[in-house]
Amino acid sequence: TTTRTTVNSWELTTPKPDATVALSPASLGSLHALRLERLQLQKYLFTDPHQARMHLLFPFLIAETKGLSTGLIDAQNQAASSGASALNIHTRLHDFITSEIPAHPINSLPCHPQLFVFTITTEGPVHELWVNYRDGDEFHMTHQGVWRPTGEKDALVFVERLARIMHWGLGVYREVVLQNVKQIELIDRERLKKILSDPPGSCCMK
């Protein structure tokens, strides 16, 4: 399913996920976390997308839950919006790094692999799993399965899927994020090197 913000009756809403699984600042290292916090305070890069800071960085699993009276369509709409917002964090991080490369040359920029964000939508006992990803400028959601965890068999399968996502998030996903975040440290080093190598007073010269 492709989601677009231009479709009138299906216009995406402001993301307000019911539950989010993300990386903790500690999982990226204290110095990297401080750099990300600095960039967020300076409004250069928002890696904690919550309106009230929750110290949850780079979300990779988002749940949108609804009751029986609301319906899955609303949950899917919100999941599409939340997934797109989470994916945009990676795009903005990559854009920020590449924008600094010309002024602060770095030997090599790590590849920007396709990253996914998983979303869960529910309507009462019905639980759906989706994978959100980008294809060029378009955001997509692909259905991965539907279960009713009130039954033992479906509950076991659904929990097994969640366990796999958690393992991926704390492994491959975290490593890709960390490699990109490390580029910010290299950019800061290049900036400091330039400041220290400039003649005294040159920063004030026109």
C-alpha cells in the first residue's frame, strides 16, 4: 500500500503513536547521544521525534491501537504517518551529513542502506503487522500478516515476529544508525581542526 499526503479523504494525520520502540541514548554511547541532543536543541536534526522529550531515538517499531468502534482504517492511517515520520529521521540525518561533507571532507561516507520501520495496527483482538519503507520520494506500507492473539497459535506466531523485530532493531538496525551517527563526530573533529589551524583573528576577518 502506498501512502501519500495529497489524497483528500486519506490525508495523513499528525503522528501520535500509542507505543514506540526505539534506541536509547545509552545504546549509541554517551558522547554520540550528547551530539544528537545538541543538534536537536539547535533544531538541526530531530532524532527524538516526540513533542515531549522521551529519550527514544530512531524509532523502529510503532503501534497504533484502536477499539472495535473505530476501525482498522484509522489505525492504518496513523501507522502510515508515524512510519513515514520515523523514516524521515534517517533521511534528514543522511542529508545533514552529506551537506557537511564538502566543507569538512571525510575519507568516506558509509552507504545509506534501505532501512525499515515496522508498525502494528490493531482493532480489538485483530493485530496487523506492516513494514514501512521508502522508494524514492514515496512512502510505502506492505502488509506482513494479521493475527488474533487471543488464540494460543496466533499469539505464539505474533510474539515470535515481534521477537525477531526486536533482535533486528538491537542488532543490524542499531549498527547502521551508529555508523551514520559516528559521521557527526568526524564532522566535529574536522571543524575543530579547521578552527585550530586558522591564523589568529581569521574568524573575524571579512
